[in-house]
Amino acid sequence: MRIASWRWGGRLQVGTISPDGREATPLALADASRGVLPLIEALARGASLPQPAGARLPVEAIELMAPLHRPLRSLFCIGRNYRAHAAELATTVFRDSLPKEDAWPIVFTKLADCVVGPRDPVRLPGAAITTQIDYESELAIVIGRGGRDIARARAMDHVFGYTVVNDVSARDVQVRHQQWDLGKSFDTFCPMGPWITSADQMDGRDTRVRGWVNGELRQDGRTQDMIFDIPTLIETCSRGITLYPGDVIATGTPSGVGMGFKPPKWLAAGDVVKIEIDGIGAIENRFE
Ligand code: MG
């Protein structure tokens, strides 16, 4: 199942997307104003999928929004989680915070308010604030059934599905403030979508993640290359912290970010970043 949130004919709707990604079917929901979040909460409580409401629509006719317009709270994000990406940062200012295989994942958060849709523009904050804008193609886990102290062995039972995010990052701001949250959370810095593919339809533990800038392939990795796998990330984020339905964990990015090039390739106004994950689909956002 693929669930999405969209605007059509001046109305907000939540519904399913056909397996070929071409048709959207609205569902009978009392309130579509919060995207798919109430649906994920209801399904986690054991409710069944609501009935279709209205005719099927061609996907080109709808305006897809982020499936979670505004997540329940900040997104959990994992830093430096692919081996090749860790290697490309080994000669940058981030060299001292490389995770070791036997250590703990790097975890930071991104404010929920910066989520935007799969085709929405990303606004550059301005040169007085940052001149080092970068992209990060990422698989994001969407939690279904909540829980605390979730053991690795049961962690996959808590995954509702997966979506695509661009963990847009201002590198100079990340460094300036020691912690990463400000540099990761400028308004519009988290494009998300185009929908959520449920966990029974794909294996997030081994899928392909690709990212393009203006049509040039920059990132091409597989989630199998993660240093800390999905069950470990869920176990880590839920240690003493309750995870709720609809919580998001962005799992880190493969190699090929702008910062990894010599000289670095920062994003500028007019650039278009496309990210595609096999089993889900693609998001494409222009920087302005
Ligand atoms: Mg990231």
C-alpha cells in the first residue's frame, strides 16, 4: 500500500496510490488536514483502512503534498551512516565525529516545521546566514505501532513504512553552532514524499537510494551499506524515549554529497535536486 496526501479541486485529501504510481484513490476520512498522520495512528490502533470515497484520479491531476504535513514532533535523523559517506567526510571539518563500527550512531533532530512537499521549492536562507547549502538523499522510516525500549529483534514490527526525504543541510551553520539542529532546520529544509510505501511492500533494509543535481547523478547507494541498520536505529532512538505512530527516523545519506567534492559543490538558486528510492518513488525540488 502507498498512502499519500494531496490537494485536488481546492480540497485536501488522503488516499492510496496504485502500485504503478499512476492513480490516486481518496479515502473516506473525517479530517485530511493533517495528512496521513491520523490514518497511521488509526491503523496502529488496529482500525482497518477506510473505504474509498470518490473516483480514482490520475496522479498528474493532483498536487501531492508531504505525506506528513507536519510530523508530530522533530524528526530523528542519523548522521554519517553509510561507510562510503563517512569516508568522503574524512578530510572535512566533520572528520572528528566519524562513527566507529563498535560505537553509537550519531543522532540529531530536524524541526518538524521545515517539512515541505515532494515538488515544493526549497528557499535558500540568504548569504548572510549561510553560503554552504548541501543535499542529502535519505530513506526515512515512518513508525507505525509506537513503543519504548524496542528491542532490535522486534523493531521491524514497529515500521509502518518508508518515504523519501532530502535532509537539506547548511554546512557552515552546522559547524558554527557545534550542534547540527539549526543548520538542518531552516524553513523548507525537509522535502518529503511523494508518499509512504508500507513496510510489507518493500524491504527498506536493502533498497537503492539515488540523488541528482540538475540531472547529474551525484548519489547512488544501497541501504544495505548502512553502518547502523534499521533495527539498530529504532532500538537506539527508543531507548528511554517513547516512539509514537507517525514518528520519522531519517536514516542517513550515501556518499556523493556536495561537501564531499574537492572543491565542494554547494547548491545555488535555480538548482533542482531529485531523489529517488526504489520501491517508493521520487521527489524533485527547486532551490530558490
Ligand atoms: Mg542526513
